[in-house]
Amino acid sequence: MQISIEVVLGLREGERYERLKQLLPAIFQHMRSPMMQVGFAVPFVLRDLGLWSPWGYLLQLKQEIYQLLYAEVQERREQADSSRTDILSELIFARDETGELMADEEVRDLLLSPLLAAQDASAVAIAWLLYWTHSLPEVCEQLLRELDSLGESPNPTNVVQLPYLNAVCNEALRIYPTQLFTFPRRVESSTEVMGYELSPGTILMGCIYLLHQNKDLYVQPQQFKPERFLERQYSAYEFMPFGGGTRSCIGAALAVFEMKLVLTTILSRYQLALVNRRSEQANFDGLMCYPASSIKMVMREINQRQSQPQHFVSGSV
Ligand code: HEM
């Protein structure tokens, strides 16, 4: 979450940063609360009956987040610092095809999805990575061997290019894509897709999970086999954990970069073990694919390698 706040807003400290750090996870926690789950099944419950009602509380959280984001947008607009590289700065200075800047409200609205996506989807993907690498010791050993091949103090740029590491990350995103579906698309003019006539207004959502389980593309799709990504190059529409087309995920490169550096930092510094030896089930919860019983791990040892400077992940990205 700290990485996401920094990448999206460029904030690392301060009152606003601290409050967002509390509010953003509170939204997720609340969305998964039993009351909200009941509400999704019986929409009648989802009415604003004040702060003590589930929907009212959600609106309150959202409003506070929006106020903080709006204040940040206004302040940054006044500062007009074009040297900053966060997403907010990009949006503040972005111009549309007529040369117009976006209104502050528009910029604020665009900030929420990357803020939420950047922490939830990435964190779930990293949790799955830790699970696979620790339930299949041969995968972990091969990763460590590959990492060793880079010598004592590998440069993060070289780490993220390691082929087996890349294959492991891809396979984790294939077998349980943290986001099960693409966002919806609306058909604009009549068309035909695979024999289906689609009329204007039809809403379509791609099911990433089903695509990744297609036996014609992936032999033994239920098995975790990183080698498949070394043996074959999959096209953008055969492997699509980040969706596809012009509205695909804007954070894909960052997410994979983050996954690789977090995983290799942890593996090279600590020996962890899964608390639960049973295989982890996927919980298909709405749009996401969570580990059903969370992935609880214990730290067995700090690796000897820790004496080497292995700080791929630091306070900044
Ligand atoms: C492992 C981590 C992530 C996964 C699996 C993931 C997956 C996805 C998917 C499947 C979509 C829908 C794309 C489509 O409909 O074609 C999406 C959209 C999006 N993602 Fe991600 N995402 C991840 C991380 C991130 C990060 C780190 C950010 C921000 C820095 C981000 C920001 C967004 C945004 C803003 C959209 C909407 C794009 C649009 O509507 O044009 N995501 N993501």
C-alpha cells in the first residue's frame, strides 16, 4: 500500500498520507465484511441509513478519501512541479485532444482506481507467489540458483530480467489470475464473435480465469508449471492477466516489477515455511481470486545471504 500511495500520489509522509493509509485498507475490509456480503446478495440492504448502516459507512469512507484526494490535487496544481514522476503529476499536466487540462474533480476520480488496484491486486499476486514457491521447494531452489548466478549484489534491473523468475510470476498470474475478469466492454455496433451475434448495447466481460484454464493452450492447467512459459511464447490473447486492448491494466509493468523484487528480496533473505501444509484453495470472491485461508507463513531462519546487501526493495520505487 505504501508503494501504491507513493507511485500514484507521490506521497511518503504527512497527515494526508497517514490518513489514507488507514482509510484505503478500511474500504477493503468493509467491502468483505459479512454485512456487505449480505447486502450484495440482497441489494435492498444497501441503502444509506447513516453512518451505522453498511452502505452509509462505505459512503462515508469514500467521501473522506475523495476529500483528501481533492485537497491533494488542488495543492499540487498550485505547486505546478513538473519534475515529479507520480501518476497524479502526469494527470495534472495531461491535456486532451483539444489541448484542455482535466478538471480537478476528474483528476481526483481517476486516482481512486489505481490506488485501490495497485494495492489489492498486487498484494494478492505476491501472496500467491509466496504460496507456490514454498509449497513447491524445487521451484524455490531453482529461483535461488538463478538469483545466485547474478553474483553477490545483483542489480534490480538484472533481477527483473531473469527468465525463470519471469516464468514463475507468469505462472502464478496464470493459474489464479488475481483479477478473474476484464472490465466490461459495451458493443457499439453489431458484430459477430465466434459465431455469436452481438447487438449494440450488449455488455461483455472476458473471463481471464477460464482462458488461463483452457486445455488447448495450457497442458494440465491445474498444475503449477513455470516451464511452460520458457517453452512457449503466449500471445496477448492467450495469456492476459492484465486484460487486453486499449483499456488493459495501466499498472501491469509496475505490478510485475514489484512482484519480482518483493519475491526475490524475501527469498534471498529469509527462510519461510507455510503454516498450513494442505494445498491452498482459491476463493473466487466477486472479481478477485484470493487464497481461501490466507497464506500464513513462519520465518524459520534469516539466510546467510542476508549479510550481503540484498535490498532490492527499499522505501522508494
Ligand atoms: C498483479 C497486479 C494487477 C493485476 C492482476 C491487474 C489486473 C487488471 C485487469 C485484468 C484490468 C482490466 C483490464 C481490461 O479490462 O482489459 C486492470 C485494469 C486497471 N488496472 Fe490493474 N492490475 C494489477 C495491478 C495494477 C496496478 C499496480 C495499478 C496502478 C498503478 C493498476 C491500475 C489499473 C487501472 C487504473 C485499470 C483500469 C484501466 C482502464 O480502465 O483503462 N493495476 N487491471
